[in-house]
Amino acid sequence: MNQGRHPIKTVEDIPFFSEDRYWGKAPKEELEKAVSLIVDKGWDEFQVVFKDKFDATFEENRADWRFVIPVSKDFTVLDAGAGMGRISIPLARVVKKVVALDQSFLRMKFLKLRAGKEGLTNIEVNVGDIFDRPFPNESFDLIVMNGLLEWVGATNRFKNPREAQIVSLRIAKDLLKKGGYLYIGIENRIAAANLKAIDHSGLRFTSYMPRFIADIYMKILKGRRYDTYTYSRKGYIKLIKESGFDLSNIEFYLPFPGYNLPRLMIPHNNLYALRFAIESIKPPYGLKGRAIRILVTIPLVLRLYRYLFFSFGIVIKK
């Protein structure tokens, strides 16, 4: 059994298991200023200066997918790719311990400060990559990979992104206790919403393309390979199977409006629940509203819609 690695170094009581690698929508310099302001002048001043910059960080319903998993107060949780804590914080309120892992020291420092502000002493922050495998096997009751699996291929450790994804899932399986849960929140490769969205590649339509074409397209326009793979439901099932999980213990959900804000977790196989959710959310008035009310009464339409849904919440039991 792997007994975990010793940290390379420790900075401000935060252990490093890999080199620091900043990522995020906000520029690094902006977050550095925010963290310095919190340390020097406190959270009230931070709220005044950065009110419209990091407010989404305090929305704790990003972790509302947890209600489809029997999370208990005895759980030890790994939040892989924890970012600034929008999942770590709400989970820490209801479990025994949350281990946050992220490649960015700055983001882990922010999370540590936030945990202190909330009086949460059960969050442990670490700078690291899941491939560095810093924890012993069978350490966790729940592992969270929310918005992470599509990014793990952005590394030169493996010959292709799919291999990186399979290895990361195998590591997660090893780190889970028997009977533990892996939660994956991720986009649907063939989602209708991708027609008007920019893919993780920074380009349009790459998720729809055959991988080799997307790769050529990326190398021409971006000068690097295409490495942010997403899949359809069928593709995720195949990927998870190759990673060694038992497919009899997998459940797919349709998180509405998306995996980053799962206000509703609709079982993929429950067309009645999907219809009820749509009818509850969409207004019954107007031409569009009336048309939707008619369409959702047709099972074939609902079946098609769920395969073109924006994202998936995937729950796998070991």
C-alpha cells in the first residue's frame, strides 16, 4: 500500500507536494492583492474593495450535489482541484474532515484564510497534483473531482489526455475506502449549449470535433495540443470502466443549471423527474413557455434533451 509522500517544502504551514502552479479567471496579481488585504486589514475591508471580484467564492450551493450521496459527519473528504473553497467550505460544515488539494499556493492560502474566518478547523490545505499521490490508499470516504477531470490532461506526464484521465481515476479509486464515493462534475461533450460557448481549449466547437481534428486545429491556432477532453454519457461510462470501477455502482445526474451550480440534481434515467423540473422552472406563459410545456409531454423529446444536457453529475461507489 502506498503510504503517501512527504512534502517538498512547507510555506506558511501549507505543505507542497508539487510545484506551485497558478490558475484561475482572476489574474494572479489581483488575488495576491486580495490575500494581502485580508491579512493586513481583515475581511470587512476585503468585502469593500473586492465586492464584485470574488463574490461567487462565497456561494456555498456549489456543493449541493452532496444531497444525492449519503454524506455523514464521519466522512473524510478529498476535494481535488479545490480552488478557493466553494466546495470545501460547505462540505466541512457537515463532515469530519476535508482535505483540499490544489496546484495553486495562492488559492490554498485564500482557502485557509476563509476557513479561519468561518471557524472551520477541519479543513487541511495542500499544494499538489493528484498524480503526485500524496495520501495513503483507502484514506477517503468521498473524493470530489468537480471541474477537474477535463483539465488533468493538460500535463506532459502522459502521451495523451485520455491516459491522464484514466490514471487520475485509478488513483482516486485507490484512495477511496471500500464503499466510498467518487463524485465527478463535468460538461457533456455533445451538449447543445456548446454551440454558443467557448470550449476549455479557448476555441469554439472543439468538443464536437474528432480528437485528431481538434488537435490540428489547436496546434494551428494556439500552438499546443488539444488536451481538455470531455465526453458524452456513453463516453464517460467507457472511461470509468477502463479505470477499473464497477459500472453497477454508477449513477448519472443532470445538474441544473449546471455542475458548478447544481440547484437540482435530476436522475438521468427518470424522465418524470426531468419533466417535472422543466415544468417547475420554465414559465407557463408566452409562446416559448407554452411550446416547452407541450414538448416535455413527449417522451422522445425528453430522451433527446437529456443526452444534449449541458453537464453531468456522476456518482460512483467503490
